[in-house]
Amino acid sequence: MNNNFFGTNNGSSWGQSVVMNLIILNVIVFLAQTLLPQGTGGERMVDLFGLHFWEGHKFQIWQPVTYMFLHGGFSHLFFNMFALWMFGRILEYDMGSRRFLTYYLICGVGAGLCNLAVNWFEFQHFISEGYPITMVRQQWADYVVTIGASGAVFGVLLAFGMFHPNDRIMLLIPPIPMKAKWFVVAYGVLELFLGVTQTGSNIAHFAHVGGMLFGLLLLVLWKRSGKIYY
């Protein structure tokens, strides 16, 4: 890694960094999900703030933003926050805190919108199979919910690969080093493949791809306007 690995933007302390504040917020929300009484606490939070398909009865306009601060378990939270801490603090130094926060949120919202688009195609498939719309809404749309920061984190991963393409990342399985640019390409292709082939999966693979796609579009736009360089 380069020398900015442990840097913070504009001399700000860890407690003031956007990355650390995002991690703290996600942890607080997860503790609320976990510790509040069942039936009235965590489940209610998912109903209100998780991302539901708009054809169901639980969709709310704020959910494409709030869903990314909820998580389905400790491992879900840990791996997302570890990746955000590992790559996000470098990007916050590169971009500046405000631009990084904008980037993170747009990637997360974009990931949610892509997942909603996939939900729409799935909904249309059920209708084309002859299922009544009312039944599909009650038995499918009302129970489809997406939570997690993964889409935003995948956008962060893509940006790291573009800002630091030749930095080496040590993989866990297999334990070999790989340049960041090839790691991002491989991960993006894998997520696209899994999204197409594992349509019944509980993992929102297209949301991951969506986070990377919106991140790419935003980075290209900022570069062309001279706001960032990589």
C-alpha cells in the first residue's frame, strides 16, 4: 500500500473521519436491531427502513437510503465494515471527506435502485406465469426486502481499484496477492455471473454490480469535469 494508507483527510482525526462515523452508525443500528425486543424492535426496523419492492405494501420513499445501514447478522456487518475501513479510509484521503461521503451514498442508492429493477423483472415473470397480481403482492412482494451496505462497499472497492490499480491485495482463498485492478474486475464478473445463475439466492448480487456501476459512472463524470484525478 502507499503512504496514505494510514492518512486522514485535511488533518482530521479518526473520530472525525467519514469512514469511522459510517462504521459507528452501522454498528449502532445493528445493536438496535439486535437488542430491541423481538417483534417490536429489529423486525420493525427492517419493515420500516429495509428496501422493499414498490409493488408491495411496505415500500417507503426513504428506503433506498436507509436500507444500507441495516444488516442481517454479525458476519454481514463485520465483513462490510472491515472492507469499508480497509479501503474507504484511503479513498477518503484521496477524494476528500465530503466527496467520499457523496460517492458512498450514491453507490448505495444506485445499488438499491438496481435491485429494485431486478425485483420488477421478477414480478413481471410471476405475472406472465399467470399468477394473480394480488397474490403475488401478498405472498412475494411484501416479503422481498434488501438490507446491507454491500452495494456501497462494492462501489468503494471499485474506486480503490481505479485510484490504486497496481496496489496488491492479499486474497484469503486462495492466499495469493493480486493487483487491485484485476481483483475488482474478477469480483465484478463473478457477481454478475452469480446474479444471472443464482436467481433464487438470498444474496443481492445485482445490487453489488449496481454499486460498482454507479460508482464507475460517477468517477468518470467527476474525472471529465476535472474534480478528481486517477
